[in-house]
Amino acid sequence: MYTRKTKNALTVFILMLVLAMAITACGGKNTNNTTNKPTEKPSDTTEGGTNAGAGDSALAQALKGDFKGKKVTMFGPFTDADEVKFNESIKAFEEKSGIDIAYEGSKEFEATISVRVNGGNAPDIADFPQPGLLKGFVGSGKVVDVKSFLSDEYLKKQYNQSWLDMATMKGASGDVMSGVWARSSVKSLVWYNKKAFAEAGYTVPKTWTELMALTDQIAKDGDPAWSIGIESGTATGWPATDWLEDIMLRTTTPENYDKWVSGELPFTDPVVKKAAEKMAEIWFNEDYVYGGKKSIATTSFGDAVKPLFDNPPKAWLHRQAGFITSFFPEGLTADDYDWFPMPAIDEQYGQPALISGDIYAMFNDRPEVRAVMEYFTTGESLKAWIQTGGVTAPMNDADPSWYPNDQERRMAEFVKTADTIRFDGSDLMPGAVGAGTFWKGMTDWVSGTVDLDTALKEIQSGWKK
């Protein structure tokens, strides 16, 4: 017969046994909930994440078929032709891995992504063409730090350091690698009519001094050198912001550029005014611009390149991103046109490259999502898209032979070797500035409505909105 003391001891023993079993069960449980991260073998990891590309990395597992039948949702701004090109670019990976990357595109991406993330319905991966929008989600702790599964060594092998710098954002408790860079477009390009240029005896300038000398020589020969247009409907003014950003990168430090983009360096600062005045040396010289200063604000950005290909050319130079080839007159081939980088202005800042592009951010952490994100760090993920033209890979392992012509191959090399790479500033600024007062203020200044000081104050006022 048990005594009370024996019963109490047995009760305590049973309770301890039950508790131990419960702890063991919890510790051994492995779910795919977004808050749980898969256990990693010590041999697979280094400080800062896994050795991507190693035998047991998520991508390697995916290519062995370990995640066959899994689905990864993705949301982004690719629609119409771009959506088709994106889906073609991931097809081979889907077939080999068995993972279904379920992409959904929307022209209302910027508004919709906030509703979905804040409503608890975030996609596994989202494509942000404007990193400024991503910053808010990173700051609130909603984005997975890709360094939790990709090592520093691997990331530095795949990307130029400037790309990694641009992906690093302030998180809820420190800096976060907010995502991985996918397709990009180079902006710091000056286009010209290749055949006419050679026939006229002009040579490609290597420095800003040479560029201005060429501009002046063309004017003396009877033509305006530059064709410039900033009209773009409700977005009128954006080409002017690109010009100012390019010149900022060539007349001040990358750190000052970053401060300017973040609002720490105001538009009214002498550094910004100096860049605008350098821009005005071309824009406001009636002999240098086709149609004169007054035509700039009323000429469509897509039409501005066409005078270069009149016979004979009515203008000779046009600064615009790689996409402008879509606006060239029909019938042109890569033999008819070429580009050179906008030259350095102050040699101490080297040869910068202004770019735009897409950064893929991860909201849900599961092994198959890690595998897809790792895949997106490879040039292979863009191969099919690169081959169709109009896309530059930010990854170092993209094969130059994939590009359809020499011009696009050189764009990729330009980005790869640039001393500094920075993202389109207006796309990083808050919408009230970047797509608001910046566009309008530059247009007002160029059209002669206000002087430069007034325009810079007008732009700066957007930071208060």
C-alpha cells in the first residue's frame, strides 16, 4: 500500500517524465512555417550564412530534386512582354528542380505589395524595381536577411561590392542584406550614329574635357551636338533627374550621393548646385542643343534620339539608358549605332555607372524559397532574357557570349568594371520628392519658369511632405 509520500514522489516523477517527453517532441518537430529556419549542418555554413553553391546548399538540393512539387510564390511589376520573358528565363530551373515559381505580375505593384505584406499575405519573393519602397519593409523587420543563408564569400564572388552596398539596408535591429539583384539597365550611356560619326571624323571622348571639346567642334561644324527631351506625360522631367544624378556621381563622393538620396544632403547644398551648373553648360547653350533650350521640356524622351539618325544627322549625341534602342527608328541594326560611357568629370571619383534594376526580396523563409533566391543570384537565371536583348546582368558569372551584340556585351562589362555603381537617385527618394518635386523642379528650371536657386528650393520642399 502506497503511502502519501510515495504517491507524491510518483506524481512528481510522472510529471517530470511527461515534461521531458514534451520538450523532446517540440525540439524534434520540423515544420515549414515562415518563422522557422531549416537546420543547417555546421560543415555547410560559414560566418554570415551557408556556402551557396556547395554540395548541400539549398540550390544544390533543389537541383537534385529534393524540393520537387514545392511551390514558391512571387509578385512583381513584370507584365505583358516582360512577364513572358521572365517566365521563359525561369523555365529551365523549374523543369530541373520541380519547383513551381508561381509569378503574378501587376501594374499596380507599388500599391498592392504594401497591402499584401501589411495584411499578412506576403508573397514568398517580391520584385522591387524601386529599392526605396523596399526600405520600409526592411526597417519593420518583414524581410528575410539573405545573409542568413548566403555567405559573404559567395555574395562577393557573384556581385561587385557596390551592388552589395546598395542591397544593405537598415533593419529592425541592424543592417540587413535586403535581397539579391536581378536584371539591371545601364543609364550612363551616350549614344551616337556610328557611321555618320566615323564619316565626320569625330572620335569618342574619354574625358569630360574631350566631351566638351567635341560638343564645341560639332557646333562649329554647323550642328547642335545634343538632342535632349524630357517630356513624358505625368512623368515629365525624369530624364533631367537622370542627368543630374550622373553628374553628381562625377563631381562628388559616393558617400555624398548616398546622403543626397537619403535627404541628409539637401538640394540647396552647394554640392548639388555645382552639379546642376555643370549640366547647364550643355543644356542651356543654344548652340549645343537641337531646337535650343526651349525645346527640351516639350520634346518626348523617346523622340529625342531620332534626330541622330536623320540623313544627314540633325544632332549627334544623346544620353540615355540602354532601353532607348527600343525607340530607335525601324530598320537600324547594331552596325548603325554605338555608345560610350558618360566620361568622368573629376578624376578622383573614377568612372561611375548609374543604373536602374530589380532587387528580389524574400518574405517567407522555407528551404525551397532559399533555393529560388540562390538561383536568382546566378547569371543563368537571366540567360534567356539576356539573349533577347535589353537586359544587363549584375552577376559576375553571366557569360558575355549570351548578349546579342557587342553594344550590350560592353554594357555588362562597363557595369562590372565601374569604379562606383549607384542606383537611380529619384527611384530611391520618397515619392513626394523622387516622382514629385524633383521631376517638377527640374522641368520648371529647364523651361525657364524659375531660376536654379528657386528650383532647388522647390525640389527640397518635397522632403517635408
